[in-house]
Amino acid sequence: MSLAAYIQSRLFDSENPAPRRRGKRPVKDHQALAQVLGKLGQSRLSANLNQLARSANSGSLPVTPDTEAALLAAVAEIREIRLLLMEALNLEVEP
């Protein structure tokens, strides 16, 4: 609808409802997006990464098998969340 037609319809036809707007990037899969949000809520990812960053900045982060396992677990969680987000937003998923 052109701007002039829109203005005329709004001014002279008060019973005509305003046209609906579309989102710029609609979500394709609401269930997948809900899974991502659920994973983020259950995850202690941000707290764990914050603790690791503090330890690394202070120089008190020893490289032990436990530290390595925690980092690998965080990477796996981030990868899973990333893939779910890409699916939900209908983006191409890389292997």
C-alpha cells in the first residue's frame, strides 16, 4: 500500500482497521526456541564461565584434569545452545 493510499484510508475510512505489521525476522520454530531458553535457564554456564574468568585473571587457575573437564563441558553446552538457536531461527546449521 502506498503512503498516499494509507493516509487516505486512515483519514476517510475510520472503520477500516490499520494494517498489521510483520516482524522483520519471524521465529520459524517456537518449540526449538523454547528448548534453547529452557537450556539457558537450567545451565549454570554464565556463572561457571565468570568464575573461570576471575581465576584466570588473578592467575590462580591451575590447569588440572578437572579444570579441563569443566572447560570442555562448557564448550559442549555452548555448542548445543548455538545449534538449537540456529535451528529455531531457521539458519543453516554447520556440522
